Amino acid sequence: MLAAKDSAGSGFGRKDPQCPELDHDPGIAVGGFLHESHFFAPRPTTYADLLHPAGFPPLTEGAAVLDAVRATSVPAAGALAVAEAAGVTVIPLAWTLANPAGPVQDEAFERIAA
């Protein structure tokens, strides 16, 4: 049985009898890498900037992502609230944010993406 329907009437968050090859409850993976890059900024964004952003959660992984995102005003917090209210299985991955600065250094991105 489907737990919820979106505005188009499609089911989500539970086994779908119309898709028998899906033998488990589907989930929605949640993760984020937020940054506002300015090419004219005097310095690049570093790995340290992603670890310790002012006013937002630092780099977070696994189950802690859900609590970290819930406490913010980012759009993912609203999406998370709707998904949880609908009974959708949410699978937390990783979350990070850096305050506006220059482009993210390659080394910083590669460390987060690894």
C-alpha cells in the first residue's frame, strides 16, 4: 500500500504494486554541498571553510545530517519535513556549506566528494 501521493497522484515512499521489480521500500537520499562562489572574491574557498561555516552546520555525515539540516533555513529542511510527514524513508548522506567566497579549491571539493 502506498503511504502518500504527490499532486499528480503518484505514490512515493512505499512499495508500488505497479512496479513489482522493486522489492524494497524506496527511499530518498539527502545530501548537500552549498556554496556561493564569486570569481572576484579575494580568496578561494578552502576545505577549512567547509568544515567550519559561520552560522550553519559544519561538514556532517550519516544520521547526523537530518538533525543538522532540520535546524536551518535551507530548502532541504522544508523538503525533509514534508518527506518525513509523508512517511518517506530518508537516507542521509553528507552535508556541508561554506559562506560566500571565491571558487572552491579542487582539493577541498575532492576531499568532500571522496
